[in-house]
Amino acid sequence: MTKLLAMAGLIALSGCAAAPKSAAEAVAPEAAAVAPVAAEAESEAPMLATKASYDAAMAAADERQRVFDDPAMSISLQGELVQGGLVFGQTLPGATATLDGEPLMVSDDGRFLLGFGRDHGASALLVIKHVDGSVVRRALDIASRPFPVDRIDGLDQSKVSGFTEAQLKKIAVDKEKKTAARAVTAPETFWAGGFSWPVTGRISGVFGSQRILNGEAKTPHSGVDVAAATGTPVKAPAAGIVRLADPDMYFEGGLIFIDHGQRLESAFLHLSRIDVKPGDRIEAGQVIGAVGATGRATGPHMHWSLKWMGTLVDPQLVAGEMPQAELAGSAGN
Ligand SMILES: [Zn+2]
């Protein structure tokens, strides 16, 4: 399914998996300064000029893919050490870990995540402390990536700027809901089975593009967009627990958050239908809702973003190539 899954066999550590903790570990809410899940939309023509350069960059990122499997150091990392990359880590049971001094959640059987934001610097430091007291320090080179500029016109101006008092109130209420939904995360490693595309079709917007909406510079695109007809089922890309399911957010429209554990969370925007509720346990591939054009959108599509410890990462890197047969079916979108 995904590259990550394909490489799962590389992990050859001998630790026995202890049962996960039953109670969810509370995690401090993100600071207010953390960028909200950005609402977005898509356009057709402006993307064409940048798509070729983006595809070239993706191919280069694939070449840079690095896999570490170093039993001597008791750390295995799978994924891309690149801006926007999410890396699956495995070490010995009982270890603790930090990334650039920030404590990471590590499962009882030694699994952890590393994420690198769009603007991450050229290096990062991973420190693992084993139960026997030994410490492993690994300097990681983080490759940079170009991000296209994405101009989108024709958006409802009331969703872009010049908000009324009532709209600002609604935006503030929505923000509180999102913050509350992110305040808790599961200790389980639901992410460990890898990720697949929630919807298949033409990719109409890429992670990290600089967005210019109705001529106004906005925050970079927070996720990936897939063009699909309203009503197309949206499937959970991995297992998890629903943390938010709201049909009417100001920017996002119909919005679902799924907690994949260890502070990794998917968001699905602009949904026309929501089939789940907060607290639901979701299996990978389960239908959670349907594609729509609610909130700030110019047409029906599915927006998927992935956030790890408050840092947005690129879903396209973990979902891998879009299935070709499905692509053919969506030609003409
Ligand atoms: Zn989007």
C-alpha cells in the first residue's frame, strides 16, 4: 500500500510488545499561535504551471528517501527526512526520545514518530535513551523542498477577509472547538499500519504551496487536495479515534479530525456528509463521510491535512502514489 508499509519488514528489533496504556495521555493544548487548519480551495489553470516543478521535486524527494536500519544503534527510521516529511521510528522497548530537545511519545514497544515542517532547517537532533542508561544521539539531515505559489481567485470574499463581527465570533468559536479536540491524544500507534488515500482522483492542490486567495497572501496550504464529486465516500487513511466531527465550520465546512495516536492527527475538510462522531474508533478504510464543497472552497474536493505535535506534514509523502486505475476514472475533473 505505502512505501512505509513496504519497508515494515526492515524492522528487526526483538522487543516484546506490551499492552498499550488504557487511559489516553493528556497533552497540553497547542498554543494559540499555532496556525489553524487552513481552509482552502482549489483552482485549475494556476496549478498547471507549478505542477511539473512539484512533480519533479517529489521525484527528487523519493530519491532522497532514506532508510536507517541500524541494530547496533537500536534505532530504525522509515520515511523521508525532508521538509514536510513524517518518519516512523522504532527503538528498543522502554526507551525515551527527544527531537531537538522536545520529548516524544514512545510506545511501550518502542515506536515513535518524527515530523518535519515545511520550513524546517537543514538538520535535527534525535536523542534516544535506553533503559540500560545508554544514550544514542543521531544528527539528521533534513532536505529542503521547493513549494509552488498557488493563486486562487473567485472565492467568496466573505471567506477571505473583511469579516463581520458575527463572522469573527463564529471563527473564534470554531477555533476553540479545534483546540479542545486537539487537547487529547491516544498513546496507541494507530499510524503504524501506514496510510492510504482517503479519496482517489486528481491531486488539485499540494502541501505547502504559498496561497494567494483573491489576491491576498495567506498561510501556506496545510494539506493535499483531491478533486472528486460531491458525495464521493471519504475513507479513513489509517485507524484512529474521532476527536471532532462538525458539519458547519466557517472556513473548513464539514470537518472531521481523526487522532492516529502519539499526537498525529488527520483533518478532512469541506465534507458534504459526516458519518462519525467524537469518540468513535475508526478502522483503516472505514467510510467516515463524503466529499463536498462546504466552507471556503470553489468546488467539490477533499482536503486532507496531517498534523504531528502541532506541525503540519505532507500527507502525500505517507500515502504514496495515487492508484492509477482510480486516476483514470476521474479524468476530466
Ligand atoms: Zn486544501
